[in-house]
Amino acid sequence: MRQALAAAVGEATPPLTFRANSGGLFLEEFRSDPEINRMLFELYGH
């Protein structure tokens, strides 16, 4: 998950595209990881 999010952040992948392809709410399960949470915040602003 970290690698996929890091790639999305690094490539400036449009967040809606990434979220739509990954199941959206599925990502919320990973927010307990501080680095993943930071990247999700960077991509989605929340």
C-alpha cells in the first residue's frame, strides 16, 4: 500500500482516479499507519 500511494503522490496521479481504481473506502483501513495517513491526506486533503 505504501508503494502504491508513494507512486501516486510522486507521479501527481489525480486523486479521484486513484481512489476510484482502489475501492475508496478500502483505503481508510490503512490510516492507522502514519505514513499512509500522510500520503492519503496529501492526495485527498483529508
